[in-house]
Amino acid sequence: MPDPTPTTMKAGLFAYEAAGDPKAQPLLFLHGIGGAARAWRNQLSAFGNRFRAMAWDMPGYGGSAPLPNVSIAALADALQEFLQQTGATKPILVGHSIGGMIVQQWLTRHKRDAHAVVLAQTSPAFGKADGDWQKSFIAARLGPLVRGETMASLAPSLVKELVGDDPDADGMALARDCMANVPAASYRAMMLALIGFDQRGALKDISVPTLFLSGSKDNNAPAPMMAKTATYVPGSRYVELAGVGHLANLERPDAFNEALGGFLNSVVAPSP
């Protein structure tokens, strides 16, 4: 029986956590701007008995080396390097928020290299640098750091703004810990990397089984936007979690795991 207990590991420039049989189907989780590999520990334990469940520390986070120049394209190249370093062929990719953007960008060069993808609480576009909404979004998140706040001091309020109704207490404690420990330089770089991201024209070219997963109380990746986005990906599925904000896997881990598990059952043959 594979051990579903997550273990911290290194592969080249990357740190990651993993659970399960190294020879099993790879299932890789990619966190958001305020996250870390450990944000996925519940999912690693839940799915490590069937998959090689892994979660990376995005470049510049945890034990992973930062990139010299940060962009979504550079992060997608880093994802490919990580997959090669870990020997993860035909992975199932679960990308949350900016993690989902990285997956979308990666797919433009590796259209058939994934077994399936889950785009969780993410968007196909962020928009232009001079857009009013975009400028307001970036200023609201970076302004406090400019004024002398730290990620540790901001973490409680940042996490509170992201979540929906009755979030899991342990999940929220983990979310605050992850946010508090994001290097300020990495947080700034990732926020600025969002500017100009636009993969709307590539949605029709996604040719692997795809699940779009949203939260009804998510203000960063609103459910109506995600539902519409799903209509542009041939044969995709859409699941909306009621009352959930932007951190579904931490707010409602059981509901998140149920939705993910149902999708995985539909795209992966059962073990003999």
C-alpha cells in the first residue's frame, strides 16, 4: 500500500512535496500567489494512495530558486523543467489561480503532454497594464508593502478577503501561514507577471480532458466568468462549489476533493 504521507523533496532547482508510489500516475498541484506546496497537503494525502501526488513550490517560493525574470511564460518553462526533473510524464495538472494560468501557458507548447488538467479558480486573461481594474487590483495588493507592511502582517487580512462562507479553521490557519511566508519580492514579481496574460484565443486548442472548478463567492476568479470560459474548451466540465471563495482546497477540502475525485475517476482507469 503506498504511503499517502507527504514528504518534502528536491529536484534540481525545485522543492516539492509528494506522496504515493513514484511509479504511479503523476498528479501535480500548482499553488497560487499566496500559497506554497504545503497548501496541498490534504490533497496529497487524499490522492496519494492512488497517484504519485506532488505539489511544487513555485520558483521563488519555499525551497525553490527564484527565476531571473518572472513571467507566466517563464513559469511555464519552469514547469516543464520540473516535470522533466521529476520524470513526471503525462501528468494530470491541477492549477489554482496563477497556477492555472501557468498550466494554460504550458499547454500552448505541450498540447498533448498532459493526461488531463484542472483549472481551479483561475482566468484565461488578466488584461492590459493600463486597464483601470488591473491597475486597481495591483495597487491594492502591492500598496501596503510599499508603505512598509510585511507579508506576515498582511496575511490575516489578505486571506480573510479571499475566502467565502464558513471556511475550515485548520485550512485557514495553513492559508495564513503560507501567505505570511511568501517572500515579498516573489509576491511582487508574481503580481506583476499577471499583467498582459491572455490565453483566451488558445482555449479552443486545449485537447485534453479539462475540469473548470470555481467557487460561488470567489471575487478574484468569479464563477460566471469561469462558467463562460469553460464553454470555449471542447468537451470540458464545469463544477461550482457553493459558498466557496478563492481558496477552495483550503476552505472546503472535502468538497474540493470530491469534485476533483469525480473528475479523476472519469479520466483515469480504475486500479486493477
